[in-house]
Amino acid sequence: MDVLNSSSSSSSWRCCNGWCGLVELNLQVDSQPDLNKLKQSLQKLHHFGYRTVAINQHVEKRFSGTLEPVVLSKEIEDWCFLHNVTLLRRATIILKTQQDSYMLSGSSYSGLRKFDIIAALPLTEKLLAQCVEKLEMDIISVNIDDRLPFRWKVSHIGQAAERGIFIEIGYASLVKGGRGRATTISNAQSIVRISKGKQLICSYVGMPPTYIRSQGDVSCLVRLLGFSVKQSHEATVERLRLVLLHSHMRRLTAKGAVAVAVRGTDNDMWGRPYCEMFHPLESAADEEDTTDDNDCDVPAMDEDKERKEHDSDTTDEQPEHNNEGNGNDRGELASKKAKRTLKGKHKAK
């Protein structure tokens, strides 16, 4: 059995422990990003209620050893810590040939261990089939700005759903406008029509802060692509959190069944116990309040027990009373029948 040490998930630039609020999974950066624009984008996302942001970098060539994430400035780290913004590391592998798929399997896959989220951008149908069947990843990204290089099938969506892999489309190109907007809408509508809105997530897929929108605006925008009201909310809120959970299970568990946490280290990749993963807004003060409330509720629990005992006693008495009533009724009926038979005998005489 593989023993997974959660200390390997500690990040050199993860800014705060725990995650809450809205999630943005694709804030793209280059190998040498413009830190001023990055900070402006983070500030705008924070203004719209996003508290977990994944910094995405593209990987186009095969690498040797361990791939290092982009280094951020101390100023951005301090700002994120003060504003309770969690930064995650994401790598998007561009799959052009069969050899590129080796980066997501075998020894090359261990070189991506410093990234929290792994995505793939397949450019051929054969590589897409490998992604949904056996390659290890969390997201399959789709470039809807250009013409799709192949046709998506329902079987691809079904296989991705079985493995918990989500398909990502971006909304930045929908906001930009221009001549390519019609192509973007047509590509997105075809994918939504084939998948029926299932297993799709919608993220920013960009870097400039100009086109960042709130979650409400994005959910209304994606409804133009064929999403229902419920699906638009799931694609912009709920499924993004499921991606984080899938990443957690992929990295820090053995086959999604066993996880080993070493004492003195973080229990999960965001530094919170497993039971608190989906309750990030709870604090230690709230726990103290609940303990005080439980102490006050002890007499009330005793009163409830007394009431239950009293109710059980009354229910035990009720069947006896009913049985007595039934016996009296039966006796009256028997006496009436006897009187009728006596009257009949007298008449016969």
C-alpha cells in the first residue's frame, strides 16, 4: 500500500490555510508574468467574492526532473494572506503528439507533484480518448476560441464523468467580443449540446483584470450557451469545488480510499482537517460557542427523556383501555342476541 505524506503538499507560496467563498480555477500567467496585472486581477476577484484562485501555467514541451511553478513576489503573498485568498498551483499540459501524453503517466507524472491541479489540452481525438480513459488529471480544457480540431462524442463525456474529470470552457472570449465571438459561441454551444450541460465547468481562462466578471454575471452569460438555470449555477460554483475535492483525492490518497496524515503536518492540501473541508467558515470561536450551548442543553435533554417515558407509559395504558372497551361491547352484543333468541322461542310457543 502506498503511504502518502501530506507534508509534500506544502506550498512555498500558498498564502493561507483553508478555502471558502467562490473558486476561480484558471488565472493564466506566463513564465515571467506581469506581477502588477496579476495583483490587479486578484484584487478584482476578491472584490467579487472569490477566495480560492488557481494560477495556471501552460506546459508545451516535455521536461526532465521536477517542474517548478511560477515564483510570485512577497507583496502578492502578503496581500493574499491578509485578505484570506488561497492561491493554488495549476499546470495545463498541451498534448500535441503521443509522446506528450507521457507527461501524465509514468515517471514524468511525478514531476508535477508540486502542482495542486493538473489539466490537459488535447489537440487530437486519440489523445482525448486517452485523457478520459487512463491519464491522470483533474480537468480537460477546451480551446473554444478557434475551430475545434475534432468532434466531441457522448462517450467522451460519459467516460470523463465516471472518472470524475471535468471539462472546462472559458468565458473571457465571450466578454471580449470581436470577429471570433461567433466561432466561440458556436463551439461552446456544440459542446453543451453534446454533454447536455453535464461535467462542464466555466472559468475565466485569462490574465487581464478587464474581463473578469462576478459569479452572477458569468452564470447569466453561460445560459446563452444552452445551460439551464441549475446547470449554470453548478458550472460556476458547485463543480469547481468538486474539482478541488478530486485533486485532493488524486494527490493525497491511495486509489481514493486510504489517506495517511503525519502528526505535526497538515491534514490535507489546504491545511485543514478532512471534516472541515466543506465548512471553511466555521472558526474556533464558533466551536467554543457550541460547547457552551451543549452544556446549557443538558437539563433540557433530561426533560425530554422524562417526557418520552411519560408518553411511553400512556401508550402502554391505552391498549388495555381499548381492550376493556372492546370486551364490554362484545358482552352487550351477546346479551342482545340472547334476548332475541328468547323472544323468538316465546313467539313460537
